Amino acid sequence: MNRSGIHIERLDELVADVIDCPHSTPNWTPDGKRVVRNFNLKDGNLDFSDGYFVDESTYLERVRRALPEPYDIIISREAPIGTVGIVPPGLECCLGQRLVLLKTNPERCSAKYLVFALMSEYAKTQFRRANATGSIASNLTIPALRDIKVPIVENCESVGELLWSINSAIQLNSKIIETTQAMMSTIYNYWFVQFDFPDDRGRPYRTSGGKMVWNETLNREIPYGWTAIQLQDILRKNSRTLINKSSQPTIDLSVMPSRSIGLSTLNSSDEFSSNLFGMHEGDILFGGIRPYLKKAGIAPCNGAVAGTVRSFSVRRPEDYNFAMCTFASDSMFDFAMRVSTGTRMPTVSSDALLSRWVPYDERTVAKFGMLNLKDTVISSVKEILQLKNLRDWLLQGFMSGQAKLSELPETTS
């Protein structure tokens, strides 16, 4: 199938090799050699906000079969199929289960172009068709993958560089969110867990000998003058009726990442038949199903939220940072598991979450609230969403033959 300015190639003809990863379950370790898993493949990149590792012997056994090298492409065979990511320079890793390694060859096709071609709707349509294997689980076979058709556009290497530059800007904004969250989490831990907030002389309170008193409610020592509160004292649960019945940007569990408060992927309310509620920009969201997945974040816009996501708003603006960092802390996820119901799929209610007791000091919380967490995260997420829309619009145009690099304004190309 030829189109103006575009010719079609089989994937097998564009890469040096297509290598299926070992199917045995790796021996996981707390640290060691990094393993790429399905959920690490995001937007053509590798995201290791959730990391898994194997020991040296397991690593050597797996790379003998499939050794990822810079600018190779990793693609998922299952759950979900067809998700891709490029191996960056300097990364030493092996592949987990259900992944395939595409050994790229720049003389045949630019890796940066190929990864976006595999992210296009043209490729996704073929992945869906190739999934007709007769099995219950989604599965992309190696022969079917080799036979995937890839549109090769004019100046494909430059097209790849353009799309890659947009992806790099997306990654930069993601890094801003990650760095901001890490900084706020560190300060939160020092001030509200270790109680080393700055005293009146700017010294760490507890380390400098600040007075501590026993609190019966918390069953621990807290700084003199502090008190114990329940989260319901500073937060209200949201259960707003979704008034606007038109298509709305929607947050549900499937688009909430683990361990990141930046929610930069949105669903549409059209995909849900019921159980949606109103979402306001800045709401504090918490994954109510399987809390061990550690999903909590900031609503990036007005829209809808699924019923599986617990939504909260602060009673006072000064409490926002404290409340958000509390919900994103490991201790909160541990608490959520303890008060969950159900074993196979533990579920935690909004009321159960708000029942948690925490140490609190209005003055210290207000000082912590002066840092601009909400606006920094939301502005970065909005930039990511705009860049994704631009990238996907350009990609669709290139793949359909409706856009050519030579026709774009110089500021874009």
C-alpha cells in the first residue's frame, strides 16, 4: 500500500533482529542489575520511577539471550501489547517477561523515527489485529510482530529528531515534577516525621534538643506545643455530582502512575457508563483500590474522577502541601492497607483515610505551605499534555501523508 511520499516496509526489514526475551520469571532482588518491565515503557522512553532488579547471575543469563544496547527498542508483547521505549545510552539492563528487543540498525531506519512509527495509530491498529491468537490474554506473537507494516515518510530521520525533541521537552517537565516531589518529600520527612523543622534560631528542632512530649493518641513523642489531629480536621471528601455531561477529561486508576503526584495521562468520561464525579483542578486524589500500588496525585484540571479514586480538598489553603505530602507518603499507603477491606482486592474508603491521626502544628504547616507545590506540578502537567497533543498531531499527520517536514514553519522544524 503506497501513499504519496510514503512507502511501506515490514518491521523485520527495518531492524537487525527481533529477539524474544526469556520467559522464565527472574529472581527479583532489592538491588543489583536493573530489569525493564512493561510498565517502564512510557511514551517511547524508559521510566524507572518503579524499579526492579535481579542478581548478577540472572542478569548474565538473560542478556545472553537479549542484550539491550543504546537506541535499541523494547516492545511489550502483552498487557498491554505494543508499548515501546528506546534504550538510552549508559543504561545497563536486562528484559523482564513479555518483552521483545528490536536490535535497531541506523542504516535501515532511524531508531528515533521507528519508535514513533510504532507509537502511531497505524501501528496500533495492526497490533490489535495481530492479537487474534485465540488465547484469553492479549499476546503479540513474534511472527506477527516481524510482519508489522511501518510507513516510511520523506526525511524520516529528521522527522524522528523533531518528534524526539518534543519528547525531550515532555521528559524535562516530568523531571521537574519528579524533582519537586522528591524535594517536598524530603522536607516533609525532616519536618513532620523526624521533627527537625527549623526552630526559632533556624536550627533543626529535635536534633538541637527541642523539647519533646509523649502523645497518648499517637503513641509517640511529638514536639512540645504540637497536637494530634485526624485528617478529617483539615480535609473534606469530595463527592460532587458531575453536572457537565459532555466529554470530560477523566482520572481513573488506570492513568494514575505509582509514586508520582503528576497525573499527565487523561481518559475521557465517554469511556465510562457510570460512577463518575466532578473533579476540580488541585483536588488531592488517592487510589482507593489496592493501595499498595501507591497511587496519589494532584488533579491537573477540571473534569471527572472515577469512583475508584478518592478525592479530597483542603479546608484551609495553608494545609495543602502538608495534606498532599501526607497522602503521598509510604506511611499513608501502609495505613491505607491496614484499614482496607477485602483480601484479593483491598479497598479503602474516604472515611477510613480521613480517620488517620497525624502530628500537627499550624505554624510549621503554614511555613511548609509557602512552597508552591500545587502550581508547579499542575503547570508542568499542562505543558506535558500540550506537548503530547502536538507530538501526536504531528505523528498522525506524517503517518497519513497529510503533513511533510518541508511544509512546517521553521520554528516547528
